Amino acid sequence: MNAFIEATKWPMGFEPDDTTSLLQCTIVNERTSVEASVGQHVHQTGQFVVALSGLVGLALGRNRVAFPPSSAAWVPPGCRHEGFLGEGAVSLYCLINPEWAAMLPAEPYRLLLSPMVIGMLKHFSTLPRRYPMHSHEARLAGVLFEELAAAPKLPISFVLFPDHPALKRIAESIIQSPQLDRPVASWAQETAMSERTLARLVLKETGLSFGAWRLRIAMLTATQKLLAGERAEEVAAYLGYAAPSAFSSAFRRVFGTSPSTFRNAELSLRKNSPPKHPITLD
């Protein structure tokens, strides 16, 4: 399954270790195979990895972390990582020079981004990557950095994709076919474990119960389908819910808002206009 094993491919001419600019941004939407990728690595710069659309995430040590649209992850200088994209996903990388990066936490974290900040990031990705220290671009970089530093911070793990072979197979199966109505006993039998052993393993590797872990993976798929124009009723049926109201309730538990509000907010954001309702991705 390719959705979570394709590494990001840097655009031609983009230098992630360029420390001469205070801040620089680029859109990243191309992927490369695991075999052709550089693997986990470090940079002299810090990075904000922004999820614009689709499935965007990072490999950090033994785990792969995916996060939803309108959020980002902070990767400090010297932190081993590798970016990855799902099919058709679009991300934005915002590189921060070491001096500014030192003002931010030394550990990775996830952050929520307002429509204004995402608009600024997109705008900055169209500007020259090198600019004079006292230029308009430098002043704009300072404002953008302050907004990023002040953005609400959350634990890095919205959902983890462990390297454990059994859990990796389960995660890939859930991505391909969420099957939220499939009994846990069936998953346990497929992995030659007892239900209790599987539950303990998931809790140990992800910090979540099996049900919560499976739900978050499925909800990443749900966001893609909603933004592709599918109705909540269609997405609910695809995920295995007996009624759209059950899907809406589960979606609200994960994202703090209804499917329709989430979709409207994201579509408004893509049109560079603020959404009518705030969204939270806890």
C-alpha cells in the first residue's frame, strides 16, 4: 500500500540546509519510492511541515505520524525525520534558520494553523528564497514566525503508524478499507494474537486504545473524501457506519466539529477566505 510509504521529493533548486535566509517556504507535492529516498536525516534548519491537503506526515524514529489538514508539525534542527505524502497530497515546508529555530521547543510538536497563517505561508512560498535582511520580505518573515510560534501547540501524535509488522499491516488495511464495523476479534485472529494482546500492543505503540487508533486512521480518510466532494452520508457508509448521525458524532469527537463545518472551513481556506466557523483538531 503506497499511501504512507512514499517519501517527499524536494523541488528542484530548493536547499533545505540553506541557513542564509531567516525563513523560506516551498510547496512539496511530489513523492519518491522508499528505495530512492534518503531515509531519515537531519537539517541545520528547523522545519514546519504543513498539511495543505491529503495525507501528510513524518517518520520520526520508529513511528510514522500523520496529521490532518490545517495543522503542521515542528521539526527542530538536528531531529532525525523523513517527510511522506499520500497519493495526491500537498504539503508546504517552511524552513527556519538556526537562530530563530532556537527560540522554539527542542522537541517536535503539532500545531494548529489559522487561515491567515496558512495564507501567509502560501504567499511566502511564491517569494524569492533569498532576500536582504532589512527588506520587506524579511519583515514579513518576522511576522510569520511570530504567528507560527504563537500557534496552539499539541502533542505530535495525531495518529501513529508504528513499524511493528502486525500493526503496520492493520494500518494499511484500515487505510484501504476502514471497516469500522469489523470486530476487534477479527483483527486479532488475522495477526495471530489474542484480543487482549493486540489491545496492549496498540496501547504501547500508539498511546491509544485500538478503537481510538483505528478511528483516527479512518478519519484521515474521511477528510479526504469530504474535501473531494462526497456527502457525509456517502462517507459514513464507506466507513461502515449504520447511520450518518453516528459518523457525525464520531467525527466531532476527533475534530471538534461536524463533517459539513470541517469541509466548508477547508474549502473556504483553499479559496483564501476565512471560514465561518473555527475548527479544532485535538
